Amino acid sequence: MIEVKDENRLTLDLSKASEEEKKKIKENILDPLIQRQEEVFLIDDSSQKTQKIKQNLPDDNDESLLKFYKDKLKPEWYKALEASIILRNAFKKGHDVTELKRDISRRYPLFGNNLCNLTTEGYFDTHFKQLYNDMIEEDFDILVYQKKVERIITSLPYTVFVTRFKTYDQLSSEVVFKLERLKRYGTGRLLLHGIGRENVSTTLVLLDEYEAEKTITIQKDINLKETIITATLIF
Amino acid sequence: MKLSKITFSESAREDILNLYGKSIDEEGFIVEKENFSQRVLTPQGEEIRLEEWAGIRKGSEAFIKNDIFSLIELAKKLD
């Protein structure tokens, strides 16, 4: 009826207990634990999962990041970000995060998985912060910022992030690869997204490769200071 | 508040619920034994299926879901 899992855990299994025994367990073990000692009584797996989450709650840097986004993202996106940061911490420590990720994807099927991936890759630490800081220097509307972030995240499978951490050849190859894949399986559009003057320039050079392509239409959206670009290749 | 060192197996879920006056309706949601039409709610106001149920804590916030979002709120409150 009680199994010792390791030196720190006891697991109750009531499958062989009589009704009378179950009642006694409730009166003598569960009620005292829950009511008097204010302990939380969980299923074995949930107890382990909770401990994993507790060990990976946001640290000071994470809290600072969350504070930055608290008033900038819609509530459900913020919640997904918080969960993704915890998942990232667990992942860095080598924990299995499959179930945590599945929870995020299930709760937010439209964007959860992508947001989680972008969090792990550090895009909320850099890219989306910089996007906000660049946008706020011009005629700014928080709803526009939110829409931009949401668009980038939901379109992740068909987005190329132009960053200085990749060479031009790497970026060019990525565009080619995604275009070919999307032509076969996708929605008929590929987004290129860049922040910072250098990345905007690089993006424009990448787009030049397709200017002569009759089967591709290019739409460019560049801010006044030319520090943010979102381009769409439609095919 | 802390996690108990006593946990229960998945197979004990229904027994534990039964001991606390709960049952399962035909769609798999946890309900009040005395009133099958009344589904129990998590602190977030969500109905909860048997397989989603993680456990109990004291007070009105008795029913905890097994997903990361519910367990984050719980983990934040633990000592």
C-alpha cells in the first residue's frame, strides 16, 4: 500500500486497500498532512515535475527580462514566455523538458511551440528587446509592436532571421532552403526579418537575389530610420 | 507550504477523489459526488479531467492541474 520510492519519497497505492482502510488512511495520514501541516499532496509524477519547475524558476536575470515584457506582451504570451524561461533553465541543466514543452504547445497551439524555441535561442533577450527599443524611437503604438512580435513568432517556420551571427552565405543558403521547402509544402510566403542598420542592409542585399524572379513578389516594410525590416517573398 | 514526501500513484487518483467527496462524470471531468452536474474548478476557474489532476492542497484552491502553468503557480508558493 505504501511504496518507498527513494529515501525521500513514499508513494501511496490504494488499489488493494479495503474501503475501511482507505478511510483510515484519509483520517490518519492525508487530512493531517493537508489540513494541519499544509503540505501539498500530489501524484508521484506531478510531485517530481513540480520540483523540477521549482528548481528552475526564473533567476534575477530572468525576472529582469520578464519585467521588461510584462507590460509589452499580451497576458497569454507573457505566461508562455515565463513558462518557456523555466523550460530553458531546465534544458540548460540537462533535464528532460518534453512534457513541459508539450504543456506549453497544448495550452497555446498557435504560438506556444515557436515562442518556446525562440526563448531558448535567446530571441527575447536580444531581438525582440531591440525591436521594441527601435520602434519606440519613432511613432509608437504598443499594439503594433505586439502584432509584429506575434507575426514573427507564428510565422517562425517560414521566417529567416537576418542576424550578424550568421555569414551572408549562411543566410543566403537558408533563404534558398526555406523557399524550396515552402514551395513544396508551405503557404506561399517567406519572411525575412532584420533589426539594426547592418541587418537591414544585408536583408536588402538578400532580396536583390530575387528581384529578377518572375515567380516571386517582394514586399518590404522598413521603418523611417531603416533599423527594422520585415520583407515578404510571395510565390 | 511544502510538497509532501508522501505522494500517490496514478492508479490511486479515483480513490483519493472518492475519499474527498468527488467523482468522475461521463466525460471524464471531476465532479461533486453529491451533485454530478457540478464540475470542480481549479483556482484559475478551469474544469479538470481525471488525467489532468495533479493533487490536493489545503483550502479552496484544492484542485491542481498537472500542466506547467498550474505547477508554476504552485512552485512559486512552496517554501
